[in-house]
Amino acid sequence: MVKELVRTKTLDGFRFEGAFRIAVDGVCFASFKRPHCEHCLRRTKDGKTTYFHYALVAMLVTPC
């Protein structure tokens, strides 16, 4: 889908000095009290363990 937007120049109005500005961040998108799957990350604080999943998210930065 993004390829199609770039190919059809739909996003050209959002270029800055000829390039797209992209912000990339890691976000926690789900957390559980018990392991959800074998890929869960875990964090223990004050004896309480939380299981969670992170994702890497990229966003197009625009003036609006």
C-alpha cells in the first residue's frame, strides 16, 4: 500500500527538501498478567511480573 502511495506521488506534498521525514519508535502494544505466548517479553517490579509485546512503528512526519 505504501509503495502505491509513493508510486502515484500521493505523498509528494509531504516531502521536506526532497525527502520524507520518518519518525521511528518502539511501542508496547499489549500487556498480560500471564504469558500470552512463547515470544512474550517480561518485566518484574515489586514481585509482580507483567508480560508484553513491543512493536517498531514508523510514522510519516508532516507539518499538519
